[in-house]
Amino acid sequence: MALTPPARCDRRLSCSSLGNDGSYNFSVVGVGAGGGGREVVTALRPWVQYAVVVRAYNAHGSGPISPPVVVRTLEDVPSASPVGVECSGGAGGSSLHVRWAPPPAAAHNGLLQGYRLTLTRLDDSTEKVEELTRMTSGREEIVGGLRAWSNYTVTVSAVTRAGAGVASPDLTCTTREDVAGMPAGLRALQSSDDSAILTWLPPQPPTGVLLGYTLNHRPPHARAPLQHPLHAHANSHTLSHLTRGTHEFWLTARTRVGEGTPTPAVKLTMLDTVHAGVASLGGVIVVTQGDDVRFVCVTVGAPLPTPTWSVDGRHLEKSGRFTQEADGSLVIRGVERSDRGNYTCSIHSVRKSPYVPTSTMYVLHVQVPPAAPSVHIADATSTTLTVSWAAGDTGGAPVRAWAVWWRAAVGGGVWHTRELGRAHSRHVITDLQCGAEYQVYVTARTHVGISPPSRPLTARTSGSPPVAPPTRHVASGNSTGVWAWLGRWVDGGCPITHFMLELRRPRDPTWTTLASSLAPQEVYEIGGLQVGAIFGLRLTAHNAAGATTTTVDITTGPGGGVGAKPAGELELAPPNPIHTDPRLMASAAASALALALTVAAAVLCFRRRAAAGRTGSGATEDQEAEQNKTNLLQQRDTYYATVRKPQPVPATLERISEYSEDIYPYATFQLGEGRGGQDETVTNKFQTFVFQDSRYGVTEGHPPTSSDTDTEHATSSRTESSIHLDSATLESHHTALHLPLDPHLATLEPRPDAQAAHAARRPASRTVHHNLIYHAPESSTSTEPSPILERKSFPRKSDGNKLGRGGAFQGRGLSKMVASIRGGTQETSLSFPKAGHASDSKSSDDGKYGFARQITPPVGFSSSHNELSEAECDLEMRRRNKEAEAASAAYVGHSRSQFRSYVSGKEKDYSIKV
């Protein structure tokens, strides 16, 4: 039942069965999460309607009762057996008439569906049990098909939808007698010349009290038989004066109801010779241990033979308890269970006939009292013990009843017993003390006797001493009083019988008993206490299983309570350090370990992916660089297969790049007509030279770099006619080079004193290589600009050493300087003096760029825009190559190192054809 109280504090749950006086039985339950709760109410009766109410309460008292909720418990098996069970024999001796009344209404525990009738027949001579069950909806039943003159144990139990309930006590009923049955056997033997002996066995099973037998004899040639009444205990009879011939015999038994069926007729022919034989009939003999038993063995013959006895095929020695009488019978005195077996009486004679029996056998069963059953405790509650058992050796006889015995284990006491029917194997001992120890044993009973007690078991009913609530729930207080919350104690399975309450006042070490036998209740108030003082409160709860004591200190006044909590407020639980909870610590450790493993796996996976990415990226970059180099070579072959004339550009230079190493290999220089007094109106002519600084060329001790700029420089040198000049060999050649630049480039020029100082520190053997390429006039009319103009420069940082290697070109280098140069071809000599000789002999313009003097532009430059065609370009290139080879066998190649090795052995002539 889900119940939601209106307040935060505890709740009172109560229920009462409908039809009573309407009073409720309240039970205190705790507060669930969110202020609600869920409670299972136990110890209710089955199939009963209950009204349930809830009432919340706090430190100030109880609240109103909620509207009642009516519920009905489920069905259960009936808790009581039918009453007034009685039975009587039916007509004919083969039926029983059983009647009963229903159990009390309070014990129905549901709607009765009918009754189960059980009849059990026991055979004391054997261990066989015959059981018959009938279901009926009435209150009486006639059960047929039973054996006459037999004992039946009758039980009746009521049935609901939950099953069959408690069975009624065993009731023994006996069916009525019937006519006698047929005797079990008949044997006739000639015992002398004119006499015969007849033997037989009683009817099986018996159908009533046997009154006697009637032996019918028909002599030879007689029509009507002769009848001989015999006693009921007789089992043999001798007839004499019999004539020669064939005689017939048959036998009948009679009871109080009438005579039974006769045996089949037995014929006997009287002869002159008497053959030896055994006249007795054997059979099954059941005796009780300690009794005497006699086996009869009647023999015939002339002479009369002496019988011998054997047991289970072994010759039986007659001594002690075994004796053989004169008539051949065997007597066993004080039968023991070890005496059971097959006993055979036989004769040995020369006058035997194949038609005359010469032996007979008896089967001996010895019944003894049953052995002790095996017992164990199946269940235990606060007031009950459930005992289960199993039968041991029944001693050859069926168990008729069980007896359960118990008493308190502590202090002895009287043994209590409960006898149960043979069908039971379990019993619940009720009305026991909670949490107490008991001794239990079980015995079995047969018609022979009672078994020894089973091994005594010591069992304890469930329940423990009371359990105190948490300290914060033991008590609370206000300014002048303290409330002891007795209803919050847990009974431990045994109801709390009483409380003892003690109080310790401030600065007083002694305890004062306020109540020694306080009945269980919800709350007990202690008033009239000092304000703002600390009191000690000791509570002891008692139940049948023991006692439990708890002690708390409580403060009165503002903020009072257990642990100095505010007055009237329920105290909260003290903080529980995390490190004191092993389960929480184990969970935290497991979580931390899992997190560490997860992070490690993620980092490892990330590193592997990064390594794979770097490997793939490096391979990709190498492929891209190789592809770019191939594309660059293809573009070079395409662009420079035909020398095109670039578009004219204004006679201004782009600004110089920030770094000297970024000077584009194709620089545009203005070739003036003169300096100073020359005509300034003359159109400036431009010619393209290639400047190759030795710092970026292939020099000794400085291998070429693999950067994009260096690749472009190298490609330009291989593509055009490159001349590598050694500044050390050009000291005597002075050719002025005039470079008109933007005015702001003057700021990039290093100071003369700095240049001189740098030149003085530089070794004289230092060499620098400069490549200047001069393009011839082009005749092509194409206006497509050269791809050289589209090349861009990227700044490149350089250290101090690189800045000091520039020779005549000190400081920051030039940016790419491009111009279109037109005109004819002439020879111009360039001379690059050492840096130390340039500062004092030239003007500021010359000294700014480190040249000894200006270069006079070649004559015959044309202002036309004609360009060479591809065919003309090819012819021009071939002509130049031939002239160079014929004049000086000049080496033309694309490798700078090869060219340096070549020119090192040649005459140092640095003329350039333009």
C-alpha cells in the first residue's frame, strides 16, 4: 500500500477489520523518500476486509486520520479441520458411510470449494498401505469398493481455492462382515490302510469372524456327501474306516454372515501300500519379536519317516532356542529378527510316490518396533517451530502414528506432546516463547510398539533483543522538556514488553530511574527540566529475547535537542565520513581505476592515430614536393622554349624586398645614357639581368638548399645562360651598373662606414658569385607577358653571417626588379670591385649599391614592341651556342658546380654578349 503523509515526520498506520467496533490498531512506520512511504502490514487474517488509515505526526502531536481504504486479504487454506466426523459400515460389508460438519467460519480463510475425504487401510501383517481419496462438495459420502471386515483410517479436510486445509484427526472405521472366503488350501493323504489325513489353511483375507469349517466327504459310489463340522481353529482332520476306492473331499468356511465358497474337490484313492509323504501345508507366518513360533510338519508312510529341517537351504541345527518335537514339528522360542527366513520340512524315504508331496515350506516374518525417525527443523518464527521428519526402519509393520515432543531447553520443564496420524511428516509447534531455545524429538508407533526417541534437537525461535534507533531518533527536546520516542525502537522480532527510563541531570553523575516498567508507547514526555542544560537520557528496552540499552545527551533551550539541535526538531543523522564506508571506498576505487584505464586507452589511440597521420602526411608532402618539382620543370620547358617579349612597364621599380636573399633572379636595371650632364629627357632603357648571390648558389662548403626560392633560382640559372662570376677575379674590371630605384630604397642602404668596417673584417679570400643574364631583343609581336613577371618573392630571414657575405651587395637585398629591355646586341663588360674600393671613388648612387661605376646601356636599343617568334628564338639560341663554342669552347651547362670546375682552368674573361 503506497501511502503519502502530509508532513515530513513519521507516520502512524492503522488497520481494523470491518464489522468490529471500529477501533484501530496503530503501528509506527518510518518516513520514506520524499515524505511518502510504503509499508507491508503483517499478521493479518486471510480473506478478511480491513480498513486502513494513515495519520502523520511530528514533535507537536498527531495529525488527522486519512479517509479509510477498505481492502480484503487473499484466500488461504482453511486453518481448522471439519468437525463432527463419524462413520459407519455400509450394506454388504464393502462400503463406509462418512459424515462431517464444516470447520468454523473464522477458519475458512476463503470460499469453501468442497471437502477431501481420505481412507487408508493398513495391513498389520505386511507393510502395504492402501489409500483411497474422494472429493465431494457435500457433508457426507458413501464410499464403496472396500474390503469387508477391514479397518480404515478416515480423515476429512476442507478445500478453498488456495488448497486443502487441516485434516481432521484420524478416525478408524471398520467395514461390516461378509460371508467367509474360500479356505487357502486343502491336501488329502493316505495315512494307513483305511485312514486318510486332510490339512488346509484358513481363508485369506478374512471377511469376518470365522465360526468354523465344514468338511464334505463323498465315498466311492455315493451320491450325497457326508458333512463333518470342524472347529474354527482346526487346520487338519483324519478320517478312518475308509474303503478301497476313490474318495472326494471339499471344505467350506463360515462366518456370522454365512458360509463361503467351497474349495475345489480333492480325490484320494485308497491303496494297499501307504507311500511316504508330508501332509502339512506351509505358509506365511508373521510373529512379533520375542514370541514363540511352532512349525507343524505331519508325515505319513509305513514305516513313518522322520522329517528334517533346513532354513534358506541350510541344514538347521537343533540347539538352544530351536527344538524339534516328536511329531516332527519345529519350535523357536523367543523369536528374533535375525530368525526370519524360509524354513523347509522334508523327508527321505524309499517308498515315495511322484504323486505324494514330500516337503513343505514356511516363510517367517518377524516384526520389531520401528527405529527412531530422522528429524530436522524446517522453519522457525518468533512463536513457532516447524518440525519435519522421515521414517526410518518401520520394523516390518506399517506406522500407525507419530508423536512430537518438545520442551524449553533452559531450565528444563514439562515435555509437551502431540500425536499425529501416519500420513503426517511435518508439524508446526505453536505458542512458543520468542527468541527462546527448545528441545524437540519425534517417535513412531506401530502395532508392534513405539520407536525410541529421535536425536533431540535444540532449536531457537526467531527474534533478538530490541534494536535501538539511531541517536538522532532516540529523543528530542524543547526549552523545558524532552520527548523519548519509544515507538521508533525495533522489536527485533519479539514484541517489546516494557521500557526502563533513566535520567542524569547536569553536574550529577548518578542516574535517576524515571520508569522501570514503562509500557510500549509512541512517545514519552519528560517535563520540568532546566533550560539550556545538558541532560543524559538512558533507555533500556526489554523483550523475550533480551534487553538493549542506549544512552544519549540532549540539550534543552533554544537550539536544544540531541547533539544541540533546535528544540522540537527531529535531528539529522551525523555525517558519515566517506573513508569509513568500505563499500563506498571500494566503489570509488573501482570507478577511478576504470577512468584511468579509459584515459590511457584514449591517449594511446590518439598517439597511434597522430603517428599514422604524421607518417601519411610526410609521405603526402614528399609526393606533393616531387609533383611540384616535376610541374615546375614542365612549365620551364614550356615557358622558355620560346623567348617572349614582356609587356612594357613603367620606368619605376618595385620596392625592394625586406631580405637580401629574396632578391629575384631577374632584376630590372635602368641603363642611363650618362650621369650628371647627360640628357635627362632621354627615354630610359631597361635591360634584364639575373643576380645570383653566392650565398644561395652552389659554392664550396655550402650545399644548395631545398627551399622553393632556391629551387626557383637554380631553375632560372639552368634555364638561362648563366655566368658564375668570382668576385676575387673581378678586381681589375670596372664596369658601372646604374640601378634607378624608388627613393625609399635608399633607407635600405648600409652606411659607408659600416660597409668599410664589414669589408675590413671579411677575409680577402672570400668569394662571391653573381649571375647576370642579359636578354637579347625579341622580334615576336606577342603581347603576352612573360611568366617571370608573375613570380612572387617571399621574405626570408637571415642571420648575421649571411648578411656579411654579400660582397659589393651589403645589407638587405633587392626585391624582384623586372623591366622590358629593347635594342640591338652589343658587348658590355661588367666589373665588380671589392667592397673596400667602392666607397671612396664613386658617387652616392654608385656607392649605395657597391658598384665601381655605372654600366652604360648598349646602343641600338629599340622602343618597338616586337617579339621573337618561337622559330626565331630557336635559331637565335643555336647561333649563340655555336659562336660560344667556336670562340672559346665555352662550357654551357645547368650545374653551377660543374661550371666552376670548368672556369677554374680557363682564362678569366667575364664578357657578356648582349
